[in-house]
Amino acid sequence: MSETPLVEMTGIDKAFSGNQVLTKVAFNVKKGEVHALMGENGAGKSTLVKILTGIHPRDKGQIKINGEEVSFTNPKQAEAKGIVVIHQELNIIPHLTVTQNMFLGKEITYGKTGILNHKKMKAETVKNLHALGVSNIDPDDLAGDLSVGKQQMIEIARALATNAELIIMDEPTAALTDREIESLFKVVNALRTEGVSFVYISHRMEEIFELCDRITVLRDGQFIGTEKIVETSLEEIVKMMVGRELGERFPSRDHNIGETIFEVTNLSSKEGLFRNISFGVRKGEVLGVAGLMGAGRTEVMETIFGYRKKESGTVTLNGKLLNTKQPSNLIKAGIGFITEDRKTKGLVLGSTIRENIALTNLSTVSTNGVISKSKEKSLVNELIKQLKVRTTGSEQEVKSLSGGNQQKVVIAKWLGIEPKVLILDEPTRGVDIGAKKEIYSIINELTKNGVAVIMISSELPEVLGVSDRIMVLHEGKITAFLDRDEANQENIMMAATGGSKA
Amino acid sequence: MKRFITNNISIIGPFIGLILFSIILGVLSDSFFTVDNILNLLRQISINALIAFGMTFVILTAGIDLSVGSILALGSALTAGLLTSGMDPLLAVFIGLIIGLVLGAVNGLVITKGKVAPFIATLATMTIYRGATLVFTDGRPITGLSDSFTFEMIGKGYVFGIPFPVLLMLVIFGILFFVLRKTVFGRQVYAIGGNEEAAILSGIKADRVKIWVYSLTGMLSVLAGIILTSRLNSAQPTAGTSFELDAIAAVVIGGTSLAGGKGRIVGTLIGALIIGVIDNGLNLLNVSSFYQQIVKGGIILLAVLLDRRQSK
């Protein structure tokens, strides 16, 4: 490589409280290239970007910009060197106008008076947008009234106004329509010829092949490789992303799968998040649900559970139609739902273990609306023992427990209802290896007793290691059903990125 | 002992405060620690305490109810109207309480089904209910209510030497203490205030619980209003103005978190007592009511500041 790369990161190490998230990662971006950064959720992509822009300090390694070593301590410094990040959640204030957003924090004033020069800012805004070939945005429009695609253009224009040389885009197309994606690509291509570089983070394979020059793949915080797009293939990249050995992480299972007891038919979301979802789960079976972030997995389950509104479709248990108007109906029918985010949706953090476990079991531990202290205590203590929650006692506040133990409390509160169907959404996220294995054992125990289990997971090895059957979602649609013996990381990833014919 | 302290940490501060204020006033004024004065004080606080009990439930769900004073006025005026029309006093009181329940339920419905923030919803109904009271009373007090012994008993009567409103307050305190502590409903109130999403996903019908909580508060406000009406033997169109502030103050001084999910009704009783002791004591000491407001505000501030340090 003769020319100096715009950005060169070498030997980057990073650990968060003892947890190694990046190990010896190398990453470089040339002037005027679009460089894809890929990897599964949690592979370390966003940490790498945060280190580059100075949000997190690095533990080890070197960062050079135009051959000059740098060490940013905040994003402002990175911006001064021409590095700008456009996040998936756009940094646009909806009730301000396009112009006001454009000059947020760097308003043009008459000298030092502090009086805003509206005229000049408006003219600059029009000029900047025109430079992108955008002429259909009125600078006086409220930004919140514009489509996400147009808002994104404002962000790009804002970045260019600060003379950005490198624009990092995190999942830029997640909320865009096909047409908006097309115009985004046009702008990116035009800027590339002018020498602006991009880091493009996306889960969508087809976009990367269409747009990018090179690709760097991370896996579990390790640098796997950098390839030229023209010299690689979809299959190779998928292999780079997921190629890891399945160890003895999953306890072996022996159980009998019975008949289908739980069935979802043609379920569609009222908010348009997914359409025509149909699947069944059998007694004693684990149905794994795979898909990328934003594929609609959680939303499907929340709708089944009555937490979100459905447009149409039915949910039946043992042939009986369930009323999915509110969660209490489904709980009464014997369906449990371990939510993805235990802190915001699973636990009352300021309450005790006892109160949290009792929450789903109030009718069991009470008579005529009055809670029986002894019944409550015995149920809670039994579940604490069964799940081996490490605690000083049932009166401990759940917020003082470790992640793994908090998760066990969430599981405990649902085992109390003796569910016939249990939905687990990312049951092992943020949980250490030991507790993970215990959670897998609990799942095995449940299926042995004939519970039908639905498990959403973004960790492919977990999906493969635990499930009997795997359902894959992509953008709100089912793209594949795979049996345990035919499923592998490649064909799941293929279906999850929409690259599959399955 | 240690367990007792950790379990009751939120109310120990207010309790010590109450004792301290009482001792200081006892030293400064000879007439403070007399049976008559204590009973008088308890009777004075009963109205605020009843409203504050309801407010405790509301605040535990992370809500607020600004309309309690207006509900008190409207409920009292309607009850007084029924009495002047010659209705049986017990029946009139019963209907009055139901009216309070309904007015509260309207708050609850607007907040849950209309998804309006409790502060805004009850700010609006506060104004509406007050306006309705003025329309109904034509802006004039309703007098000549009833010479029925039963109705006079509610505000002025004594049972075994204890004022009837005080007994009423204690009985209702006992019931609500039990409800919060021992019942499924109480547990649901705490869970909603602690984390509403988690509560809903655990099968709690949060909307229904909240509607009941506001209904309860409405009913207690009218009960307080009926005590006031009985004592004055008239219903005032401006009755209950700014009562919501005293009620919220009692709840906050009592250690209940405005963020919801944490607090005790015992604390609210203590909070109402503290406010009562200060009002009563400063009166005995002939301190101008202008200064009383400054002292009361200072104590609310102090209570909240102490509470913040404690929870850190």
C-alpha cells in the first residue's frame, strides 16, 4: 500500500470491567472508499467506532489519521479532524427547522452580538443541500415533518458543512424506503468520487455488495479479516462472521416432542412491523427464533402476548382461541414471556426478589385479594432454591443482584405460573457463561416436562445448540424454517440477511 | 431492631421530626400538651389526612391529583343540595361519596384511556369541577342544611370522648394500611409505580388499577368535604381551594417518592400530623399566618432534601 490511509487503527484492545470486547483489532480506511464494517450483534463494531471517535479510550493500540498519530478524548476532537458519525438514531431535533438543525451549536451570528443571522444560515443550508443534489427540502420546514431519508440528508449535509473527510454511518438504511436508499447511495457514490470516505455498518449483504469497496469483519471482538468486495463472495463473508466451533456449551437433551399445542396464524402487526406470521410449537419442543436486530422478532412475541396491537391473525393454545388484548389474558391461559430487556420490562428494580417473583403469581398466593404471607414466602423460596439464585434472601432488592441472578429472578417469576408455553427473548444476554449454561439446563428441564418453548436469540451458536427447530425472520417476514439437523450458521445467516432462497 | 430500622427507614425521619416539633412546641406553649388541644389538632388534620391518604395511592402509581380540592367542593355542594331538598342524611352522604368516586374515575379514565399526563389531566378537571361547583351554587354558600343529628355527628360529634372525624380518619387509615400492605391491589399499586411496563407484562391491568386509585381519591376527597360541610353547617363554593398542596405536602413529608413505587401510608399520617402540629403550634404562639406559610414551605423543602440524602 503506497498511499497513506486516511484512518489506520492497529492492535486495538478494549475491555469493559474485565470483559474483553476488542482484541488486537486492525482497521483502515483509504481516502475515497466506502468500507463496510460487519459482524454479528456484539462483535465489537460499535465499540470500535466509539474508540475511533474518542467516546471510549482504548486500552492498547494506535490510531493514525493521515499518518499522524491521534488520541481523541471526545467526539468534538474527532469532528475537528473530519470524522463524523451518523447514528441509526438520527441526531435531529424534530421541532426545529431544517436550518436550525443544520447549524445547531454552530449558529452564524452578526459578529459577536449573539443575534442570529437567519438569512445567511438559510442560504448556506440551501447551498449545502444543493451540493448533495437535494433540492426538495425547504430550509424552513420542521425537521420532524420530513421523512427519515430526508432527515438523513440533513445530517450528511451538516457533516459536509464541517468539512468531514470520513462519515461513519451506522445502519443508515434500517428505516429507509427502497427509493430513499437509492438516493442515499447516489449521494454516497458522488461524494466518494470527490474523495470523501465512508465507514458503512450494515447487516444487509446486498447493500454491501452494491455499495462498498472493501469489507472488514469482526467476530467476538477479534479482527477476522479485510477483503476487497470484488474478490470475495457472500458465502465467504457469512463464514467469516459466524465461523466458530460449537463446544460443550450446551447440555445434552433427551425429551419427547409431542403434538403441536401452540399455534400462531397469519399474525400481522398494527404498526406494520411484521406481516403474516404463522408458526406452531409442539409440546416439549424448543423453537428458536433467529434474525437480525430490527427483524421484528421481539415485536412478534410482544403482539402474541397482547402487549402490542395486532392487525389480524389468531393465536391458539390446544386448539382454543386466545384473546390477545392484554397480557393478563395470555398469562391466565398459561403463557409466559421472559422479556428481552429485564431492566425496563422484566423487573421492578427497586423492589425485592419476593415482590418481583410474586408479581406474576398474585392470584396463586392470595385468597379473595388478600395476600397470604406464608404462601408467598414458600412459593418464592422454593423458586429461589430451584433456580439457584445467589442472594442473601428473598428480601434483597433485585437491583443489587448480578445480571445472571436478575435473569434467574425473571425466569423464576414465570416458572411460578407453571406455563404451558414459555417465550424467552434473548434469555442469556448480559449473562456470564456459567449462568448461561444453567439457563440452558432450565430450558431442558421445562421441555422435559412438556412445556413448549420459544426462544429468540441473536447468538447463532445458542440458537443452534438449544433449538429443535429454527424460524428465521427478515424485515418482518419469515424467511426460513430449519430443522435442527439441516440448520447451520451459514443458512441461518443467509435467511436472516434476506440473501436466501429458502 | 436493625431489621426494624431498615424496614422503616423511610418513615423514621418524619417520625423523629414529629416528636421534635411536638417537644419544642410543648416547651414554648403550656397549652400544647393538653387533651383538648391534642384532640382539636387531630380533628383539624383529619380533613387533610383523608385527602392525603388517597393522594398516597395516586403518588405511589407515579401520578398526581390536583383536582382533590375541587372534587371536595363539588361533592360537598351536591350533597348539601340533596340535604336541603330534604333527603335522608345517610342517603345523601352515600350519594355524595358515589359522586366523588365518579369524579375521580373521570380523572382516571382521562389519564389511562386518553393517555394524558396526570398533572395536566387533573389540572384541567380541577378547573372544570371548580367551575361546575360555582355554577351549581351560583357562587353562594349552601346553608340551612339539616338539623339531623346524624349529619351534625359527622363533623362535630364525639364517640367515647374522641371527635368523630378523628375516628373516621383512623378507621380509614387502618383499612388503607391493610390494603397497601396485604392485598393484591396494594401490591399492584406499588408495581405500577415501580415499573409500569414490567407490571403490565406481568399481567397487571394497570389502567384498571389506576382508575380505581383516582376513584378512591375522589371518594375520600368528598368524605373530607362532608366532614367540613357538617362542621360549618354549610357548603362553600370555594371550599378546598389549594387543599391539593397540603395533601401532596403530607405525602412528600411522609417519605413517599414522587417518582412512584416507594412509600408508606403511615408516613402520610405522620406528614399530616407534622403539618397539623406546625399550624396548631404557631397559632398557639400567636405567630402570624403569613409566617406560618414560610415555615411550612421550609419544612417541605427540608423533608425532601433529607430524603434525597438518605436515598443516595
